[in-house]
Amino acid sequence: MICWYASAGYHSDDVEGVRALSPWYRDKTQPSVADMHAKLRRVLISAQFRRTDPEPPTPEEINILRLAWADVAA
């Protein structure tokens, strides 16, 4: 999970999103393992509902899904 996050899942706005949803994390500067797990879970769930393509999701598609999940959480 950590390797996936470091290679494909990281986005500089991840920590900002967590801070916006959790105001008690004002000093948070790095994503936690729980943050990485939640993001991977959202990506895997989203991938289950994709049309049946042999191609894996692109980083842009993953980012769109992440932003959509962030909007739902807000």
C-alpha cells in the first residue's frame, strides 16, 4: 500500500484535504498510513465500477475519482 501510494497515489493536496475534513489535524504535514489506506480503498472500489477495459486507470482518472470522493465527503 505504501509503495502504491508513493509511486501512483500521492498528490500534494492529500494532506490539505485531510486537514479540511479534520480540523484537529492543523499541524499535519504528511499523510498517515490510514490516509493512504483510505485512498487506495477508494481507488479500488472505483475501479470495480469501471467499464471492462484491459487498461489500468490512468493517473488522471485516479485523480478525478479522488476529487469526486473528496466532494462526496464534504
